[in-house]
Amino acid sequence: MSKPRPDSSNKNLCAITALAASLFSVAAWAIPQDAQQLHSTWSTYLGNPDSSHFTSLTQINRDNVGKLAVAWSYDAGNERAYEFNPIVVGNIMYVIAWHTDIVALDARTGKQLWVHHPKSMGQRLEVHRGINFWQSKGGSDKRLFIAFDNHLEAIDESTGELIKSFGDGGSIDLKRGLGRDPKSMYVIQSGTPGQIFENLIILGSETGEDYGSPPGDIRAYDVRTGRMVWIFHTIPHPGEFGYDTWPKDTWKYEGGTNCWGEMSLDQKTGIVYIPTGAPTYDFYAADRKGNNLFADCLLALDARTGKLIWYYQLIHHDLWDYDATSAPQLLTVQHNGEKVPIVAEASKQGYLYVFNRATGKPIWPIEERPVPRSHMPGEESSPTQPVPTAPPPFARQKFTVADIDPYILSPLDRDRWKKVVENAVNEGLFTPAERTDTIEMPGNRGGSNWGMTASNPTDGTMFVVSMDIPAILKNERRAPPSLWNIPSKASPAQQGKAVYHFYCERCHGTDREGAPPAVPSLVRAPSVFGEATIKGVVKYGLKDMPGFPDLTDRLLNGLMLYLADPASASGPLPSGGEPPPAAPNAASDAPVRFWTGYGLQPSIISPPWSVITAYDLNQGTIKWQVPFGDAPQGARENLKGTGIMLPRNGPVVTASGLLFIATKDEGKLRAYDQGTGELLWSVDLPAASEGVPAVYEADGREYIVVCATSAKQSGIPRDGPEEPTPEPVHRSYIAYALPKN
């Protein structure tokens, strides 16, 4: 076995430690005979520690799926939408609902048993995708773990009460133990739960994405006491492997490089597979020269100690926000006539990377290929990036004028985007953001994301849900405005005031008087220019003024109210949903900074906007690929087979040959044939769904439960808060089952 070498990061080699010899054996990698039992419950996030989304239950199958009916539903309140994957322990289900409360339900009836209101909710932050469960060997001690407001809470599974012996009165402060001032951190907890292994809970983090964000170290805590047992520095400290892939002392001030998505655990070998994200800042990196280990890596760590077994860096010196977030899939396949244990990681850039999970060696060659260089001042982009030769990509990786949507864009929009794309920097998948419009495809929210990978461990099939979302990037010296800055619950005039402050004030001034004739005054602008003219210029731009196509009609109407009568929005500017600016970069020689928006434009590319892809990883080939649902945005043109826009959904894979998945915006639960991709059944939900369903059995009856708590939307999705709807959203958890008879 080779050991880590200081130069190995530049060659993208696996770092294999001698520790591996004590963890791996031929027997450990065989398909377990008790796979049926391992996947027969749904007592952890994504069903099982291997994050396969797989259930061995077979009562619901291809022949009877059409008979599914609502068994029960539970009202989740009207507070907000969730992306929650319920878990079931025995006959008790745990969900998040109401005022971000943890609720225990009877899994057979949906009857509420108890409610836990979080101890800490000062910043309205919570793990909103799932929850962790642990029990002692004899089952006398059972605990739930979930983070609220950057604190990990331990909850008694039977009563919903805090376990006061854990940490400080029932919780631990996740801002502590990272080598930074906790007061400098706005957020550190992830929206995704961790992994339970023996008596440890292993956690990733969500650090924010601006300069000076906190580090994304991987940490493990004792489930009984809350004591931190180990920490893996994703930005290496002096003397640690990978330290030389960053500037000196970068660990003191750089951030990100975190696992905010999903981990997968091999319980037999005690290895946890962890995908990591980009360093901060994502799109300009003159202050972090080098390949930046362990950013954008697939890590294999000893779950007991946190020791590195092997790694593979998927992106060098990330300039695209190409985080690895999807759950690594653990399978055993036939390769070159032998059974081989593999781990497969789907990416935002549309590639599927497949490795021997014992050694980290690629199953099919991954080539270092030349990529475009950055022309940003002070930037030193990587000259090459790793490109898998197999399996084929699951997402589109280029966007040109020929790909502009011919259906739902208006003629004016189509002409505008044609000019933008024709004049943009567009050199392929790894085009770095420049100071002029730059095409990023499949985009920083494209490809595969959290919740979007699943597999069938019995036959080596892997499923990837993916989206094609072009992004138009442009690096500027000032941070761009964001829809997240706009307060979602303010009055229309107050929202208009916020739009003016974040989008218009930098040029037209706080007094709205501008600098005529170059920058016109906006005092009484609606009566001077007319509302239609102003809206058109704000949305599409004019001469040197950029357009802001993300601003919705509702927000533009609010802007008109504010410009017509500023007194209608008197008082201080309401706070939005975006975190405050990050702490200053501690580097004394910090270079000039640049920022870009995420630039997501889901509607400017022709459909399908999202697809489901089935891979045969015995062969490294695609078995089938089908559009993922029908986007409501295409209904006016009677478009079918479009795939929904910006999905946040993942599938459940059953041993009976079904693939269940719900849809955002459209609001359906669908069942596909695993073998062919044929749609076998669908049902309308009372609300749209985000996240992953759960499949479980109670008293001999199989159920599938869906978190349907999002608004059905027909407008173009934006990177911002949920848009209000004319009618209240009926938010609920809905369980389906076959008729009892």
C-alpha cells in the first residue's frame, strides 16, 4: 500500500494508510447475507447508514402499486416548508412540523404522541432534512439527535424531553472546538443530519459561502456525554498531510471545505465516506493558491478515530462552487470477472466518479485534462481537472445559443438571452468566472445535489436525479444583491424599499436622486417614466445598466409602491434571510476581492430541465434516462416530459422493482419501474414535496410516507425564499398503503 506523499495532491492520487490493512478483508466486502434485515427498517436518515434509499420490503410491487391509497395524514401546520425525511423506530415515526418542532407520531395512524420544542431557536436554524436515532445495545437508552440554532440536542425518544446529562443541559454548542472565535460564526450546523456509528455521532457542517467563513471540519461526538471524540481538519493544520496545498496559515482564516450534504457509512468495516464542498470564497480564490485539500474530495475516514484512509480530489482549486454533496453509494459489482466493492459519487458537474472503496483506486480511468485558465487578477487556476472516462455523464455540460429554450421564454427574453450567451465567456465545463458574463454549465446548482442518489445493492444499479441549470457568472468588486436579502414577511412597500436598497441604491443613491444625465433620478419615477418602462429596464437592463431578471412581478410592484411614495415604507429596513457579512479575512496580505451572484437561470435552457438516470455499475453504462416529472411552468404550452425545474427531491428504491419519488412545484408522488424507467403510477399531493420519502412496515402493513409541505408553483423558480401563493398551503405528512383487504 502506498502512503500519503506531499506531492500526491497535485497528481490526484489516493492517499492510502497502513490503517486500511486492519479494516479490510475479503469477507467484509461480500454482499451481506442479512441485507434483507439491514434494509427492512427506516430508522435513520435515507433509510440505512449506507444512504442507499433502499428498502427490502416487497408488499408494494409493480402489480399492485396502482391500488395505493391514503392511509393517514398529519397536519404539519402553516409555519413553513420542510424537506424532511421521516424516520420510524418500531411503530413510532418522527417528523418536523408546526413551529420547527419535533413530533412523534403513531406510524400506523398518524396520531400525535408528543411534541418537542427546541431549546435554542434564536436564529431559526435547524437540521431540516432529517434526524438521527441511537440506542444502547440493550435498548434501554434511546435518543434522537438534531441540531437547532448551532446546538446539537439530545432528546429522549420516548418522552420528547431533553436529556440533561448530554453536554450542557441537553445540548452542545457546535461553534466551539474549531479554533475560531465562536462569536465570528453565524452558522456552522448543517441542514443535513450526520451518521451514527457505535456510540458516536459524526457531523458535517454548513459554514456559509463568503470570505472569512468558518472551517468545515468533520467532528464526532460521544452520544452519551456530548464530548468531542475526534476532529478531521478539512483545511489541514501545520504538520498535517495536505497543508502544503494551501498558502501558509490558511487554516486560521479560510473556510468552507465542508460536508453539508450526506455521508455514507459501511458498518461492517467502520469506514465513513464523506464528500466535501468548495472552499470559500467559491468563485474567486487568489487568497487560497494551490489545489486546496481536502476541498471537493471524497474522503474515506475511520469512523472510530477520524483517521484518513484514502481520499480523491474531484475538483482542484474550485472556482465554480462544484461541491460534492450527494450521498456516496456503496455497492458490490462484477468487474473484470471479480466481485469488487465500490463507492460512487455523483457530482454537480454531471460526472459519476467510481472507486474501489477499499483502496480508492478508480474503477475506470480518470484522466487529468487541460482546462481553461482564469484571467482574474492574482488568480492561479489549476491547469487540469479530473475527468472520468466512464460511466458517461448524466447531465448536459455545455450551453450555447442553440440550447436556448424555444417554448416558455417570451420573444423579448429569448432575444435578450441570445445576446448574453453570444457575448459571454463560454469555454466549456470548467470555464472560470471572469469580469464579464461567463457561462457555467450544468451550473453551481446543476447536476446532482443532496438526496439525489440511490441504489439497489442487490444488482449494482445506481440512480441519479439531476438538473440542468445554466448559470451566468460575473465577478465584480462588490457583492451582488440576492433575493435572500428581501424580507419575505414584510409589507409590499417595505419589500420594495429592500429591493431599492440592494439592487438600485449603489447607483441611484440613498436619496434616489441619481447623477443625471448618466444616472437618472428616480424621485417620483413611476409618474415620470411610467411603471411599465421602469419594470422593463429593471428586468432587462438598458445600455450600461444591468438587468435583474430574478426580480419577480410581486417584488417589482413593491418597488413601484416605494418609488411612488417612500413614506409608505418608513422606518428601518426590515432584515432579510441572508446572514450578515462574514468576518474579515485574517490574512495580512489578502488580495483584492471579487464576488459574483450564483446566476441561476433554469428557464433559459430547453427541456428536459431534470432527469432520472439509471446506471449499471457492473458495466459502467446508462440503462435508461427519463425526464423527472412535468414542470408546471410548461403547462401553458402543453409541454410534457420536461422534468421539473430546480428539484430538491430524492428517490426510494424497493426490492420489488419500484422507484418512488415525489416532486417539487408539480406536487406529485410517482412510481417508476426500476428496470425500464416506465412511469407506473402517480398521485396528486395536496402540496408540493421536497426531500426523500420513507418506506416502512408497521403491524405487517407497508407504508410510504411523504413530506408535502411546499407550495405548488407555476412561476419560474428563483434562488430565494418561497414565493407566497394566493391560497394557503396545506402542509402535511401523508402515508400511503395498500387497502387492508
